[in-house]
Amino acid sequence: MVRTRYINELENLKNEIILYSATVEKMLMDMKVIIEEASDGSDLADKLSMIETKDEEIRGFSRDIETLCLKIMSTQQPVAKDLRFVSSTLNIIRNIEKIGGHVIEIAGLLKFTNALENFTEEILDMCLSTKKMLKSAIDAFITGDLEESYKVIASDDKIDDLFSHIMNEVATKIGEKKEDALRLIDIIQIAKYFERIGDNAEAIADWSVFSITAKHYE
């Protein structure tokens, strides 16, 4: 009976992580649509505001999952791999919350940057790539897939390369003084938030590695 309750609590924890991640993945997919529509000058205020209202929801997920983890640790006293899974979850939910926060911050910036113009393709690529990283990292963590965890860690290089490309292009345009510098600075900040999203997805994959092997990725 006790063992059955323990197994059920671990399964419930996994389900809550999946739901939490799916909520933030949906925010990234909504952001994809917004970025696509931004290129034709559509009024995006309502859609951006909807993303900004997600703040309390994602914080609530973090609090609930943290409470569940602490309950499992205090009442079930997990050991070995199960303990690593629960302790890794406590770190992973912070990464997911940060990702959600960065998406909200991007929404705030897009209210003042009406068009991404020459950078739409790169920003859209960063959005889709980070969403894929997050999903793959969570899937790897839930299923204990070490190889997939390593792939997610390696894929962050693409995000870094895209960010560097945008930085170089923006620096050139600012130097040429052909575009509004403030708008270009907003684009840098948007790209930076996506880079941070990639870093947090990479961190989730690293905690997945730790959960499986008891060692962090080197």
C-alpha cells in the first residue's frame, strides 16, 4: 500500500512537470505566431497581453510542484535514482519558470518594437529552436533518455550562433546609422532573452543527465 502510494506520487510529479512544461511551450508557440504576424504590421496588443497574464499561472505551477517534491522527500524518503529525480525537479522547475518569465519579457518588448523587419527570420528560428529544446529536455528527463539529454545540450550552440549573428548585424546597422538605434537595441534584448531561454533548456537537460548518472555534464 505504501509502495503503491509512493509510485503514484512519483507519477503525479511527472505529470505535473509535463503540464507545466506544456504551458510554457504553448507560450512559445503563441510567441511564434506573434513574431510571424509582427512582420505585416498587425495589431498584436491583445495577444501580447494574453502572454503577459501567464505570470501568476507559471509561478503557481512552480509552487505546487515544489510542495509536491518536498512532500515526497519528507514522507517517502526516496533514495538513489528517485532522490536524484526529485531533487533535479526542484531545480528544473526554476528553469521552466525563468523560461516563462523570459517569454513574458519578450512580449513586453514587442509592444514597443512594432516590426522585427530584417531580423524576423532569425528571431523566429530562435523561438522555434528554443521551444524544441525545452520539449526535448523535458521528454528526456521524464523518460530517462541520456542520449537525448546530450543532444539538447549540444543544440544550444545553434541558439548562441543565432544570437551572435544578430548582434553582428545590429552592430553594423547601428554603425551605418540607417535605422533607429533604439529599435535595434530592443531587437538585441529580444534575442538575448531567447538565448537565455536556450541556456535554461540546456540546464534542464544537464539536470536530466544528473538524474540519470549522478554526475553533471562536463
